[in-house]
Amino acid sequence: MFFRQIKRNAAKNRKNNGLFFGSLVIAVIAFYTLLSMDKQDVMRFLKTIESDAVTRLLQLIPVVYGVSLFFVFFLVYFSCHYQLNERKKELGLYLMLGMKKSRLFAMLMSETLLNSLISLVIGIPAALFLTEAISLITVRAAGLDIIGHEVTWSFPAVAETAAGFVIVQLIAMLLLSVRFACTEPAKLLNPDASETQGQALGKDGKGRDFFFASGCILFAAAYGMGVKMLGSFDLIIVLLVLVLGTAGTFLLYRGAGAVIGRHIRKKGAKESGLYTFTGRQIQENVLCQHKTLAVSSLLLLIALSCVSYGIGTVVSSQAATAKTADFSIQDNEEDGDGGKVLETLEGGECKKYISEYYPVYLGQADAETHKVSVDGLKKAAASLKGVKDKEMQDNVVEYMDDNEGYEYFIALSSYNHILEAAGKETLHFKDKEAAFYTSMKEYPDRLAIYRGALKNGAYIELDGERYQLSGEVYYDNVVADRQITLEKAFIVPDELYRKIVEDDRLFCYNAMLRPELTKKEGFMQSLEKASEIFRREGLDFESYLSGIGRRLFYTVAGSYITIYLGVLFMIIANTSIALKYLMQQQENRKRYRTLMMLGADVGEICRSSAKQIYLFSGMVLIVSSVSSAFAIWSMFNSLLRLPDGVSPGNVLILTGAAFAVFVATQMIYVMIIERAGRKDIYRLSVRQGGGD
């Protein structure tokens, strides 16, 4: 009988509080997705390329998991508190009928354990499906033939998810069960209490206008500092912005009750029906729950910022320079003339894998016999007006003095091969013309200064002759990955290159795999077989694979965890708002009964309740949305600078889509709360009709 009662009560809890149960299932899915990251296709692939970086990333997972459990604990605690408040009469009746407090405690803990197990039974299979979908989407985006897909599941992740999830639920229920089991039955049988509301409304309203005004001022200060001063990412400025924004949020909500009250006094006399009652209810909810509103708003702000950062990271990593070579191969012999490389590439075995190759002529000028001056470029950069980051401009100009006379040059024919490999138009110079090159594409501020200098008439001088630099900055990779990094170099005609660079320096050969072979055997397999030939011949080389691994690592590290945290914070924020409102409505049941006794229509009362929850949630969404807009703006100006070639419009569209999902999710929560409130009011009307 006792176990049947536990089973029946657990089922009733799931039915009456589906919002909380659904949030728990989502939490299980999120936990497993995080903890099983090391088993996903992308991470297995990255371990073979960026093993040290992946190891450090995976060491952070337990910390993130611990932080997640900490926040979920409060979600569970408030949810269980709401459930037990709903069951006060039931629990009091058990005690009145002679149930021992220890038995009541055991019943409540058993119900919690049963619902936890059911959440895990539903959540774990859903999590397995989701992680497989994530893996497939990621490998499709990066190239299925590069990474490959393998169906896996992680038993340690299942065990850790179950252990952490159940422990958090049991601890929260333990604290609440002890509290309710020790309460006198008579107090449990009288569930309506309005002490909290009375205390809140009984306080003197003086000063609330000051709180509201102070909150607005602090918000404006935080927004302004974030947009204007976070560019340098000074730690003191960051902390100041966080403190001002957080304090402004709490003060704004603390003073919002006075603004609502003033609005009701102005319009209440002109409106009919339950307008004044609805307004006063909202005012009371804000006064009683201003801390919950502030915390939920901050959690939604963090959630939107995390997801936006993750989106920016993904878009930035996908905007990498187009592939110009699968291999960059150097001759490690002393003469370094590339003869051995050429011999290998033209060999019969290598031709099976390599479709084409071209020499990359890149070298420093012979400063002893040729005079090279970049004063024309330096002056053009130094004289730029309206540069936002003056420190960056000074750094660029100062760097011009480094290696003066020993500048790097790239032969035009080699760079045209690079452009052709990337599917771009080739370069054609006019007389006495050259082009500027940098591999610093990921630093848009530096690129902006170089572009400004080129438009400002920048030039270089070679042996006293002036060569005008074209108005475009070029940054396509000259090698397969990172064999050389160039802050600045100059693309010049071949005859000029041979004249000023000692021994017509050949830097390397770039080679491309046969497309038909990669389609047949797979990119990874073809690349590895070709790599084995180069190793056997004793050649130094790098492959495009290293760049893929590095970009994928940045994508995973910067997006997986931040998007995971964003989703988790969103769930916690919305569930907290929902539970706090429902708890508040519980305490207002006597008022709804009084309205019914006075002849108020049940439908009109339900509409009043719906307005209350929509406005209560809307206050959180509006403030968090405005704060998020400024936070994202500041973030993309400081913490995450979009590299050149990344369209801010695309990032904005994706961020807007994420925001739309957030709004849709909150609307789902609101509709669930509104439905629960409506059902509660109809139950009250039935009891009222029955003479309760």
C-alpha cells in the first residue's frame, strides 16, 4: 500500500508540474551532452592533432559540470518548494491520521527518487540521440570524409549524469522534507498565507522612485562604458561594467513597483472591470519578487551573451581563408634549392596522389646590395585620421621600423597560383606597382589601419624607385597551414623579385591532392598516404589538416561550452520565473475566492491572471533583451573581434534567430504557467460553488 501511494503521488507530481519535470529532462540531456564530449567524433579527431589543447579543454568539463549542478540545485529547490506548498493540506492530513514523521519523510524522498529515475530514463536516450545529431552535423560541416562518424555512447558520462542529478535532487528534497515534516499539522492544513505580501505592501513607498531612477542611471553608465571603453579589455573596466550593470538591475526592479503604482492611480479610475485589481497584483508581485526578477533577468542576459558568443565563434572559424594548398613541402638539405622536392613530386608514386603543385617564391631582400624603404607606408599609416584605437595605430607604425631593409617579398606568379587555388581572380600590376600582404586576417583593427594607409597613398621604395601599393590588402595563405607568419610583406613582379631577393629564394612547393582520389578514398586517407611518401623521402612538410584541427578546436572550445551554458541558464531563468509566480498565486487564492463571492466572472478572473503572468515575464524579457543588445555589441568590440571577411550581418541574423528561439521558449513557459493558473482558478470556482 505504501509503495502504491508513492507511485501514485509521483505520477500526480509529474502531471501537475509538467513544467518542472520537462526542465529536469532537459537538464539531464544537457549534462550528458557536456560529459560525453570526449566521445564525440570531433573530439576524437582533435585528440590526434591538438592533443594538449584538447586535454586542457576536457579538464575544464568537471568544473563546468560542477557550476551547472550548483545552479540546478536552486532550480530543484524552488520547484520542490512549490510542489510541497501545493500539497500542504495533503501532508497535514497524513500527519493528522497518525503517519509518523519519519514515514512521511521516507515517502517524500522516495517520490523524488522515483521521478529522478524516470527523468533519467527519458533524458538519457534523448541525450544519446542529440549527441549523435550534433556529431553528424559537425562532421558534415567540417567534411565527413575528413573526420568520419562512429556511433558511440559513454557509460562514465551516464553514471556521472545520473549521480550528480540524483544527488542534487535528494539534497534539495532533504532540506525541504525535514522542514515540512517538522511543521505542525494545523499549520499545514491552513495553506493560505499573505504575510509576505502584506509586509511588502506595508512598507513605506518612499525611496522606491529613487531606486528606479538610480537603476536607470547605473544601466546607462554600464551601457556607455561597455560600448566605449571595453575595446582595450581592461580588467578594471570590465569589473566596473559588471558591478554597475548588476546593481542597476536590482535597483531598477526594486523601484519598479512605485512606477506601476503611479500608473494604476492615473488610469485606474477611468478603467472598468478588474483593471485595478490586475495592476495591483502585478505591483505586489514585483514588490515581493523583485530579487527573483533581477536574478532571472541577469541569467537571461548571461544566456543570450553565451549563445551569441558561441555563434560568433562558429561563424569566425568557418570564415577561415580559402584552402590554397593541401601540402607545403620544403627541402631540408643545406642548399634548399627544392630539387629533391621536385624530384619527389614528379615521381610515379607521388603522381598518384598529387594533381598539381607550384613553387612559392618568398624571401627577404638582400639589404647589403639593395636599399628597401617602407617610409611611404609608415607615413601613410601614421597620418590616418579618426582611428578609434590610437594605441593599435602606434603599434603598427612602430612595427614598420622592425626589420627595416630586410622586408619579405612574394613573387607575383607564386601569389597568382595561390589565388587560382583559392578560386579567386589573379593579380595584374601596372608599371611601378606592388601589393601589400599580411597573414594577420584575424585582427580586423590592424587590417583597417593597413587599408587606410593604402588608401592614403602608401608606397615603398626599392633602390630609389617608388612603387605604389595597390588599394587592397591581400591575406590568402601562402602555405598549407602556419609554416610562416607574416605581419607584412610585398607582392612584386617576378623580374623585380629576382632582382632584390638573394638567390631567387624558393620557400617551398605547394601541392594539391587529386579531387577524384579524395572522393574515392576519403580526404584523410589520401592525405595520410601522401604524407607517408614525404616522410620516407625525409622532406619537411605541413598539411592542411593541422589548420582544420586548430579551427575545429577553437570552434568546439568557444561554442560548445558557451552554448551549453546559455541553454542551461535560459532553462533556470524561465523555470524560476514560472515557479515564483505560481507560488505567489498560491498565496493569493483567498483573493480570487473573494472576487467570486462578489460576483466576478471566472473568465474575467482568468484573463486577469493571464495578463499578470505575461506582464510579469515581459518585465524580465524586456530588461534582459536591452541589456543583451548592449552586452553583445560590447562583446564583439572587445572579447570577440570578427575577423576580416566575416559578415556582421550574418552574425546578427544568427543572433536574432537565437533571440527568437529564446522568446519562443519563454512564451512556451508563459503559456504553461497561464494554463496552470487558469486550471487553479477553475478548481477554486468549483469548490466555491460546492460551498468550500
